[in-house]
Amino acid sequence: MKNSEITALSAEELQEKLNTEKANLQTMRFAHAISPLENPMRIRDTKRLIARLSTEVRRREIEANS
């Protein structure tokens, strides 16, 4: 997901996507602990997406308070 797509999301959609990706990451970590994932780079990509989403949520909070 590109940054331009992230900024186009509403606040509710951002929070929903963030929660979904966190659950997805947890599922992938459990699956990887049991047996190696076919593509373990997906874990890193998911962590980076969570960071981008969190950054956008925080940026909007700061913007709203200013």
C-alpha cells in the first residue's frame, strides 16, 4: 500500500486497516514459529505497513490538536 493510498483513507478506515494488519502480523508470526513461511519477507513488509499506518494516525492527531 502506497503512502498516497494511506493518506486518502478516512480516520475510521485507517484504524480498521491498522487493526487488521496487526492481527495479520500476529497470525504470520505464529505460523512462522510452527513451520517456516513460504515468503518470510511478508513479515517485514507487514511491519513496515503497520508503521506507515501508525505514523499517519499520529500525524492526523497532531494536526487536529494544532
